[in-house]
Amino acid sequence: MADGGVDRPNQAAPVTLQQLREALAFVTDQYSAVADGTKNVFVWLWEAIQGDFNEQRTTGQIAFDTAVSMIPGVDQVCDVRDIIASCKQINKDSSDTWAWVGLVLCLIGLIPTVGSLLKGVLKIFFLYVRRFGLNHVARAVDEAMDWVITFLRRREVMKYWKSLKWDRLFHELANQTRIVRALVSPKILLDAFDRAISLMDNLLGFVKNIPFIGPAAQDTIKLVKDVKALATKKISAHTAPALKILDEIIRRLEIEDLVQRRGVLDAGNVHFTGTLPEARAVTLMRQASPPPRWLSTGNISRNTPIAPKDVRAQVDQASNDHDYLKLTNSQIRSFSTLEAVELNGPLKLYRVVSPSNFAASADWMSEDVFKKIMRSDDPKSDWRKFHAVWPDWNPNGQFVIYELKRGEKLKVWRGKSAAQEKDELPGHHLEGGYEQIKFDSSALFDEEGRSLRSSTDTIKTAKDSSIYYEAHPRTGALTPSPMTYDAWKDLPAHEQARYQSLRTEINHPKIVGPFDTNWGTKDFDSQSNDVRLGLPYLPGQITRS
């Protein structure tokens, strides 16, 4: 790559014939023509930029094309080609919303401060969004991520971004995208359009005197300038969708940053031994020497649980009148302080789960609390101790993210986690004290945070799918079972231990994951003797890195 060590902003069009010839060789995949003196470079230029934008390129071509488009000269030819293609679409039908959004995406790449590395990444995301359409932006961005990674792993591109000394590549790319998003406005986009026309004039100036091609080039320039004139009136209405696309890209890059960072890896958790029955968990806590760091001795002295009778009236009123979760007595006792609050997006909430726990459940934490836990010397101990989660409640090992987008609201209960104790384990407790958040994350809400309801006034939900397996006591092999939760909970404890429920699919559109915490799912050394379960490949368990 050229001039490594600087994320080169958009530059001027190539000025030498050799630069132009080499750029065209990359764009058209005609490398032999670089040395072929009989190939008229200006005719070649016209052939390269007047063709329609190819929506059917293979994913391998996408990664390759984007890498070479970072080379000086190549990106300018690609920019002019894509702007012309977008303007042709608009010229056919000026009411085509998607054609206008596609033009806006092209213009974002022409904002002068956009570095060439980020420009390459955005091109891949934008291409997938063009393929999937505005109704499937999240899916498009998720699908594109694999090829963004492929692009970034290309030798020449990797050398380039390593020279920038970015330790957290996806974190930096997310920040750079956020900066670009803040710049996007109708005025900035129209300025970028002027810049595109200038680039086009420079390039097509080379062909204006060629018979037949020259007049066609002038017609193309006129077409683009006519669309520019129309854009002064139309572009404002099509900026908002582009901003939402950038928001989705920022979201995905931030998630990838978490996935790539130390301790937050792919969720192929092969060491799961299942959820501990309460009796087994109590026995392990009694026998552990030394006791687990997260288990405190003595009686509860702080973070005392709230008495349900003291707040029941307020909780029920908030639930009935304002769509807050109707807390059970047990849920109320999990708080030592409690308030009803309305959260505003954009934000992310985090939930620690295991393969057996629902992703769409009530217990969550803020991004700040999650990051505080992940930065600690012993994240698992801090989570279990300060959120007061017994090992028989949640084996942990994974986490999921609930995303609230810009303009969306969510009504939640928030407060400090209460200390927890067990009658079977006198003289011991979990301390609590970290902020927790509770809401029904299986429910579907509108942007104002109101529950969506069916014609029968039933709250619409997107609950996780799950299945019960019968676990072989020696091999850990899992056999699908017709067992249901209602039937399982009525079994005696020794019979319950024969079955393991596993999450098979996360169905809520706002929940992403699972991702591996890298904490493991064991809290005691003696659990090493427990049977490891052979987890099946399930969509709700394993996510690609």
C-alpha cells in the first residue's frame, strides 16, 4: 500500500497517464493492458466508468476490489464510476427512494476527511445494504461483517492498518464512522457531490476530443449535473436512512470490537457441564476450601433486600398505567434500591447467560457496569458477588446485548442489587451492590416503549426457543426429549438432574449474541469431575467470530 502510516484522506484525481493506466488495470482486471501501448487509455477509461455498478460481484471480488481501490488513482475511478451509475438510476426514476439513498452512500465516501481505510470498509457495508435493501439493514450489515474482516486480513491491507498503530482496529473504525456520521448533512453531501463532479470533469476531460466517445461523455457529465441540481431539493429527504445505516454499521463494529478483544471470544463453549441443581451447588459451596471469592461470610449488613409490601402499590400502578414490568415478590427482593426510569437510545444493555439460560429474560445491566466488570481482575467473581447471582441460578459463560436505537425508549426498573442468602447455607451470602436493570426483554415494544399488543390485547413477544435434552450420566451425550418446563418443574430433584434445557434460538430482533465471556461455566475445581455435555450446534448457542 502507498504512504503507510497515514490513513490517507480523499485525494485529487490521478494526473499522469501511467497512474491512470495502472488504476484502470485494477478496476477492469486487464493487467496486460498496462504494458500494451496499443490500448488507448482514454477509451479504456470511458469503458471503465460508463458501465453500470455491478451488484452481482462475488464476495471474493468485493474484498479484492475494495483493497485495490485504496491505491491512489484507483479509488477516484471507482468513485466516478459509482456516482455515474447512481445518477443513471435517478435519471430513470427520480422518485426511486433507494436510488437516492444509494447516491447518498456514494457521496459519504467522498467526504474529504474520510480516510481510505474507513472508506474501504464502508464500501463493503454499503454494497451489502444495496443488495438487501432498506428493510433488512441489520441483516445486511451482519452479513457484510465477514467480508469486512476478509478485506482487513488481506496482506496489503493488514500492513496498512498495522502501520496506523491501531491496537483495537474495530474500536477505531467505529469511532471513525461515528465522526463521519456527525459530519453527514445535506450541505456536506452536496459539497461532496461538487467534488465528484470535479473528479468526473478531470477524468472525462481526457476523452472529450475522441470521436463518438467525446459527445457521449459530455452527455454523461450533463446527466450527472442535472441530478446534482435536483439533489439540492431532494437530498435532505434521503439523508435520514443513510444515518440509520451508519448507526447500524457503528453497532456492528462495536460488537466486533468486543468479540476480538481479549476475554471476549467466539461462543463455541465446549466446557459446559450443565446447570447445577441447588443441592449440589450448596454442597460445593460448603466444601470449597478456600471458599469462592464471590461468597461472603456472616450475615447481610448492607444492600438489604426491599420488602415487597413496601413498594407493591407503586410497582403495580407503574405496570398497569405505564407498561413497566410487573415485578414478582422475588424480583422486588432482588433490589436494595428501586426506581422506574425511561431509557433513551442509542444504548446497549448486557445480560450474562449460559447455554441453558434464556437470552430474552428480565435481568440486565448497563454498558458501563458490564465494562467495569470486564475490566476487573476477576470478572466472573465480581459479577456473581456484586450482582448476587447464585451458581444454581446461572452458570454464566456467555453474554448477549439488547440494543436500543436512536429515538427509541424503554421503560425499566433500575436499582442496586440486593444481597442474597440461602436458608440451606447459613452464615454466608452474596453481597450485591452493583446496579441492575429489569424489564421484559421478550416483549416487543414501539419506539415510545409501549408494549405491542395483538387484537386480543395480548402482549406480543419474541421469546427464545429451547428444548430439553436427556443427558447421559457418563458420556454427556444429549438426546432430544419431549420434556417441557411445566412437566420438568414437577419432577423430584433426582429426576430433574437427568435433563438439561438448552437455548436453541434467540428470536428477539433487538438481542444479539451470544458471545463468550471466556469465564468458563464452572465455579468450583471439583466440577472438573462433572460430565461435560456435548453441546449440539444450535443458532442460539454459537456465533461466528
